[in-house]
Amino acid sequence: MIDRVKRPSKQSASAKSTEAATGDARRDRWRKHRIARRAEFVEAALRALDTHGPDLGMEDVAAEAGVTKPVLYRHFDDKADLYLALGQRGTEILFQRLIPAINAELAPVPRIRMALDAFFTVIEEHPNLYRLLAHGGLQEKLAQSDVVAEDKQVIATALTALLGDYMRMFSMDSGAAEPWAHGIVGMVQNTGEWWLDRRSMSRDSVVEYLTQIIWAAIDGLTRQQGVAIDPNLPLEENKVVRLGRDQEQTDAG
């Protein structure tokens, strides 16, 4: 009889343990489900942007996703929250293209060209996303989180480190790296905005013009220091950068 009394007690403890584990598993599955659903809605918003432009509404996104607006609001606090998620997705898309291009083990001019082409390809594929983030007027939340400005800063910081490494490698004053980097990033962004509005030339043409301008500046400044770099030969050391809002660039020879 004693054994019969004890066994249910052990089974009950085991059952409680299983129930707790099952509860945790359910919460984990629900969390993953919500993350996946939110990502699906962001992709739907990207498609809706192609159709409706930067003035799209939550109803446009809901229709594209095949849900009602109340369902959409379960995953986003408001319209600004959705736009911030779009901005984060835009950053992912840009960096996925830009990082391999910047870190390509190519000669200087092809490397510049590839990095520029990565940027212009992204804004060509998602022009309304860029317009939304750059000029969407999301004062409520984007005043505290300006996605475009943050991306510019991340890229300029990484480019500063990259240029500085190469300048030190050639025994040049690396103090110029930061203004050079910010100047290049600003020029590329302004040219990108102009090109999106005008489309007076092909992507390949604008990329080539910018490539030549940037290389002419680098070549002229290095020659002033007695350094001649062959634009069509890879450099002995390939400096590498990583881009990310929360991860600073690193370099490797």
C-alpha cells in the first residue's frame, strides 16, 4: 500500500515537470511564430510600397498580406512602428549587398565600382523604400531613430577605418580618412537621390562616373604623397570591414 501511495506522487511531479517544459516550448513556438509573422508583414509592406508608393497606408499593407488591419496591429504598435521595421529591413538588404562588395579582393577601381553598384542596385530595386525612409516625415518615431542617417554614419565610420588602414600602410597621414569617408558617403547619397528623381542615365553610367570621380580623388591625393597605386592590380593587403549598427568595423590584413 505504501508503494501504491508513493508512485502517484512521483508521477505527479514528473507530470508537472513535463507540463512546465511544454509551457515553455509553447511560449517559444509562439514567440517564433510572432517573429515570423512580423517578418512576413514587413515583406508585404515592401510589395505594397512598390504599388502605392511612400504614401501607403496600413490598409494597403493588410490587403497585400491578406489580413485585416486589426491583425496587422497585433504585430505593430502603429504606422511608425511598421515604418521602423521597414527601415531595419532596408538596412539588412543594403548591408547584405554592400559588405561583400566592400570586402572584395579586387583591384582598387573594380572594388570601388562594385561597392557603388551594390548601393545603386538596392535603391533601384526599392526606390519607394528609400524615399519613404529619407523623406517620409515620420516625426513621431523616426525623430528618435533616423534610419538613413544611422546607415550613413555606420558606412562612413567603416570607410574611415578602411581608408585609414590603407593610408597608414602607405605611410600617409591617416587624419584625412574621416573627412574623405564622410565626403564620399555624402556625395554618393546625394547623387543617388538625384538619380532616383531624374533617371537621366542608366545605373551603369552613374556608377561608372562616380567610380572615376572617387578614384581620381584618391589617385591625386596619394600621388601628392609620392605614392602611385595601380588601379587595376589588387593591393598586397586586403583590408576587411563589417557593417552593422551594433557592431563596429574590424580590419584584417
